[in-house]
Amino acid sequence: MATISSLGIGSGLDLSGLLDDLKDAENEKLTPIVTQQKSYQTKLSAFGTLESSLTALREAVGKLSDPTTFTAVTSSMTGDGVTANITGDAVSGRYQVKVSQLAQAQSLASGGLSTDKIEALGKSGTLGIRVGGEEAVDIAIDSDDSLEDIRDAINKADTGATASIVFNGSQYQLTLTSKETGTQSAIQVTDDDNLFGFSETVPAQDAQLEVNGISITSQSNSVEGALEGVTFELTSTTESAQTLSVSKDTESMTKAVQAFVDAYNSFQGTADALTSYDSESDTAGVLLGNSTMRGIESRLRGVLSYNGGEGEFSMLSDLGIERQLDGTLKVDDDKLADAMSNNSEAVSQFFAGVDGEGGLGASIEDTMGTILDDDGLLKIATDGIDTSLERLSDRYTRMQESIDATVARYRTQFASLDSLVSQMNSTSDYLTQQFDALNSQLNQ
């Protein structure tokens, strides 16, 4: 049987072209399926875009739901010698800080030893080391231990002190330094065998500072708790008092609110694009008339009408945030700044609620959950689209198999036709030759 590439050679008919036309006609049966697939895929992509904008809005709302957003403070410190790390518990104000003494760790040094640090000490006994109120740790020393061996044994033990070897130019000395600063970390050495004869080289010392004229003692140069919400880091003594200024960080609070407004407006812009209609070009947005899209917009419009009912601020408009005719939000900067500066606690209550309960942020988050969570509107919608696409894929496969079978049947029939016509042409040619030969004989 002839192949598709030789169809028509025997008959002289354009059977290959005819088969191609029939195949194209059969493939048209796939067009409605492909069109439906593209439509669903376009909707799936649109829901993905929508989900991204809603996720960004949810993240912005999350910051407004956090009370610490509205307790943020900023600070500045004049001069050198002390820096301040601030938390939200810090109280706004100006504080005079003067450092008269830094905390330091105690150091002890042994008498000079004529032996090399790697030679055996030649003495045995027990060295007791006690740091602060901790229990003493005994270090057993053998006569064949070198100075390095003793140093390593002390550092390996949990004594609270660090041992080192110092060469003073002519002799070696073993030193002990407390791991912590302050008088409560002073080192006590028991050396009954008089192995080393330790003496103090650096005394244990507490930090001494004044905050607004009040004397403060600290075991560490990191002073925490002297001023609520502030940790002072001392680096040097100061000749005069340095000024620490603490104030509400209204800028960061305002940015958090503006970020929420921007995220909502971005969502609104996305929603408008997906549900738009251009009468001139008669083109519609992918989700125009979509019930899921309408449900999402309706829920968000509803939650933004939140009325807290308690506190100085109960609606967004009380803070200078107004809904516009196009659905977006607009901020009255002066009104919002006044609320932040004069009553940030009430702003916090409006957005974040009281003790983690209530507030606009929580209301929006609940609404977002009904939209974005695993059982939310978007998941239900996209799952439905995925199911439809799976069915269309199965339908496409079945249709393609049917088309392939039909084309194969046409090919077989055309091959048979080509062979039959070729045989008939051959018979015709033979008969023509015979008639021509007969005519020639009769005419002689």
C-alpha cells in the first residue's frame, strides 16, 4: 500500500492535499476545547494576580494589627562614651547620662617563673579557683606538667576565668582573668602549695554612671534596666553629661498606615483592571461579572466600614482616611499626623485593639482568611478551574484520538483509491494500445 507521501502518484489525483484538507477540517473539532482551555487559564492567571495583591494587603494589615507598631520610639544621644538601644517600652523624654567609671574584669598574675612554658614545672599540688559566688574548682597539678599544660587544664575546666601565659622579657607568668566584668566576678585563688604566688594586676571594677543625677552601679558596661526600655552601652568615661532624647517614632507609625492604604489601593487597581469594560473596543476584563470577584470586593468594602465603637477613633475617617468615588483610599496627612502625635495609643487601639483583641486589623485579617486561606473564596474558585481544565484535557485527548483514527481511515481509503485508479489507468492504456493496433490492421 502506498504511503501518504506517495498518495496520488498512481492515480494522478491530489490525494495528499485532499487528505491534509480533511485533517485540518477534523482538527477544527479541537478549537472549541482549546478556546475553553485558554479562557480558564486566563482566569487562573487573573486569580493569581488578584491573590498577589491581596497577600500584599494582608501583610500590610499584619503590621497594623501589631500593637508594637504604635509604641515605636526613636532616640538620639549627644557626645561619645555611651550609646543607647531603645525598645518600645522607653518613655519619651530627655535624660542626662554621665559615666564616671567603666566596669572591668579582674586579672591576677603569678610570680615570674624561670622555666620555659613547655618545660615541666617540677612542682605538684592543687590550685583552687573560685569566681564570684560560684563553687571553687580544683585544678590538680603534677610535677611533670608544663606551664602550657596547666593553662590548658584551667581553660578546659569551668572556672569562670581564662588562663594565659605572658612573657615579661625574662620570665613567664601565668595570668587569670575573669570572664565577666564587675566586683561580683572577682577571682579567689587557693594556692596552699605556693605554686605560683598570684597577685592582682587589674582590680575588679563596677561601672558607675548617673542618669538624671541618680547614681547607678552596674556589673557590666551594658547597663540594662536603669531606665525603662533603654540599654546603655558604655565605652568610655565622660567629662560631662550626655543627653539622651527619646520620642515617639510617629514617622514609622505613619508609614505603616500609608503602606496599608497603598496596598489597598493597589488591590483596588488590580480589581478594576480585572473587571473593566471598554465600550469602544467592546473588550471586558477577565473577571467581569465573576461571582468570586464580586464577593471579594463586597467583603473588603464591608470591613472597611468598620466602626470600633470604643476609643477616640472609631472609623477610618476619624484618622483622615477617606474612601474616594473610585473605591480607593486617600489620606489626609495633617489629620493623620495629628492623631499619631497626640494620641498614638488611641490609634493603636483602633487598629490593633486592646490586649490583642479587636481592632480594624483583626477584622480585616478575619476577612482575609475567608478569601485567602485554604478553604477561602480564591481556593474554591481556582480548584473549580483546575477541575474544569482536567476535564477539558481528557476531552481533548479523546477528541485527538478520534481525529487520528478518522485521518488514518481516510489515508487507507485514499491509498486503496489511488491503487484502484492506477490499475484502471493501466487497463485503459492497455486497451487503447490494443484498439490502436486493431485499427491499424483493419486499415491495411
